[in-house]
Amino acid sequence: MTDLLHLAQHTIETHGLLDAGDGVVVGVSGGPDSLCLLHLLLRLQPAYRLTLHVAHLHHGARGPAADADAEFVAALAAAWHLPVTVERHDVPALACQHKLTFEEAARRVRYAFLAQVAVRVGASRIAVGHNADDQAETVLMHILRGSGLAGLRGMRPLTPLAEYRFLTPLTTETSLSPRADLDLIRPLLDIPRSEIESYCAAQGLEPRFDRSNLDTTYFRNRLRHDLLPLLQSYNPNIHTRLCHTAAVVAADYELLILLYDQAWSDTMIEEQKTAIRFDLDRWRALPVAAQRATLRRAIRRLRQDLRDVDFVHIEDGRHVALTGETGAQAILPRGLVLTVGYEQLTISDTAVVVPPLPADEPLLWNSAPLVVATPGVTLLPDSDWVLQADRVSGWNLPRITDNADPWIAYLDADACTAPFILRSRQPGDRFRPQGMGGHTVKLSAFMTNVKIPHAWRDHIPLLVAHSESGSDILWVCGHRVSETAAVTPDTERVMRMRFVRQPHASAVSSHN
């Protein structure tokens, strides 16, 4: 028979699972895995000067059998002179309350319970009895669910408990404040279940038998009893191959994490409790794998109890982030939304992320057209801005060309036919931007190209000249004049349009 004590100690030393003088809470269900684990740690106690504490959770299911398990663990701890904590939680009720499967609810309650015991007794380690067969099942389960590399790592021999995002207790009976150095360890992770059962028999240990492990309505049990035996007919070493896959991926993932951390640092510009924002251009320049990783990490930071993020959600979000115009959104899990901004990409739990309207720009607050006095002064309703129109004498083209004020436009007076109006955009608007050789574009496309946030577009003033054949946008105010109205060397008369703020105007209101 394999020397399990040697194998377990090798795993402990290889992965640094224990330090001399550690306090260890041992999760003991009463089954062969946890009974073997406790027995091995008791044998190693003198060498590592361990302080052991047994913890058993009654899940509130399986009736008298679960009661007998709890009594068995309490009696065993007493016989081995070890302190023990036994608690009972109504996991079926909690699963129903929180709309979780029994398996998931049991996992959350169990780990929260173990962490709470560790905090109370001052332990730095929590030991659980997962074995190599459990590892193979976990990797296969993640493959079937479409996991990324993080899931294909399977379980790790040592995991800082802070990485378990689902540790928030499902019950308010106790509060959880685990220490930063609290680790979950799995000393039996390299040992097959068959060898553990042989060890228990050789040592005279009589573990409890949980008949629910035969219930194939549970997903993991179906893998164990139905799928893995089938796969063994194709590859008798399937368990070993799956465990090797986990080990290889785990090592590769450590390197990738360094790259993902750098991508996060380079692109993330703000992290709040309800929103995380990235620099849009930098995020779009990331490799595909880093784009996926940053989105996945943002989702998990905002929804810490969310275990699995579907590949489809990540890809939908990534597509919108790469190709969407300002204001485009993608729905993410658990009430989160991805929003493309002017210069930022936001993951948030708010339904709409709208950049605030600028307080220092002339904007239109209703869709009613406004007749422009030419020459003269036109007041913008509900605003302290006016539009001044006047003829320019003694003008020269270089000075007009060098105009840097976006709220002043010089127009060829003879190319513009009055009357002029100011209005907001309308469906079907097209524009002939100066500098595009007379080509027309959709106004919406132009606004996207000059990065006007989607939420602002209905408020941007458009200077329009009406004629019998329709209307011509002469100036997208603050952004570009039309090729039709642009001043050229052949221009004879120039009209200046200038927005001016009147600080003491009476008609002032806030729209932000």
C-alpha cells in the first residue's frame, strides 16, 4: 500500500501548506476523505507543532443520518482529544431563499462556517479533504460548463480564502471577517480516492457513509458514476490526465495573471463600489485574451459572489466595447451593464451610464426650431447664451482659417440663403463636413467620428438654412462648418456666427 503519510507530507512541503506552529481548522464530515485527513494531520501534529480544531457542519438535510454524522464527529474529536465545533444550518431553506441549487448553497454555507470557526479560534489554515478524484471531476465539470483557464486549473492545494468570492454568508446568524492570511489547504489533492479508502481500512478507521453521494440527480454525482466510467473506457487513465491538465494550466495561468495584472493597471482608470471604468482606446488596443480577462475581472469585482461568468456574456460585451459608438450598451450578468463612453468604457450596475451634459456650452433644451436674426442677436431659450450674427469687413482668409474658438464660425454670406434657424437633430439628417471634398455623411456618423457622447446629441445646436429643396446644415455648432458655407479664396462677403455667454441673463436654468 502507498505510504499516504509520505505523499501528504510531500504535497504539504511542495506547496507550503503548513508552517510550524500553525493553527488548523479541519473540516470533517465523517466520510473517508475527511477522516483520513484528520488522522494524517494528527500524526503530523508533533512535527509541525500544529493546533488542530475539528469543525463539522450539519446541513439540515438527510434527517437521522445527518444527526448520526454530527454525533460521530463529536465523539471522534473527544476520543482523539481535539476541540470540536458542530453547527447546524438549514441549507435547503437557504437554497430556496437565495434561488441556488442545494450543492451551491451547501458549498457557500460550509466555507463560510469554516472561515468563521477559524476566526473564532485564531487559526490560519482551513484543511479540507478533497482528493485527486475530486480534482478530476472538478476539471471535467468546468470543461462541460465552458470554463476558461481559471476553471481548468481545478482546485489548488493552497488558496487564500479571500479569493473565494462567494464567502458572504447566506445566513445572518454570524458575521464573517476572515483574516487576510487565512488559507484553504488540500493536503490530499494528489491522492486517489481508492488509496484513501485503503488507508482508512488499514488504520482501523470506520468512516460514515453518505448515501446522498449515490444520488445522480446531483451534477457531480452524475459525472462520478455515469460519465467518468464511460470516459475510462476510452482512456483508463482519464483521472490522471485530467489532474495533469489542471497542474499544467495552473502553472501557465500564473504567468498569464502577471500579464492580466499589467493590462488592468494600464487600462483601468477608476474603480468604485458600483462602477469600474477603463480608458477606451487603451482597452481596445489590448490583445483579445486581455480584453476578456479585464471584463471578467471587472464583473467579479462588482459581483463578488458570482462564481461563473458565461463566455457569451463576455463576448457580447467585448464586441460592443470594440465596435459600439458612444452610448452603446451590452447587458452583463446580475444587473450589470457595459457602456461605451466618449473616452471611457464603463462596467456598472446602473442601467444607463450617461456622461454629464457640459455646463459651459450653448445647448438647446427643446426641439422647437429657433429663427436666427441675421444680423442680430438670438437668445437661446432656458439658457444664458446668445448667438450673435454680423457681417465682417476687412477679413482675411488666414485669420479665419486659424480661428481656434469652436463657438465662432465664419460663413460665406453669398452661399447661405436666409432664413436661418437653430434646431436639434432630426431623423435622416445629413451633413457635408468641410474638408471632405463635398461628400455628405449621416449626421449621426459625423457625431460618432468627432466623439460627441450619445446623450448630448439631441442638445447640440445645428445652424440650418431652409430652401424650397429642403434644408442644409451649415454648421454643427462647436464642431464643423459645412463645405457649402465654408469661406474660400473666392468668397466676397463673410458672415460671423458667434455664441456668447451673458452671465446676467434672466433666463437661466440647470439641465444637468
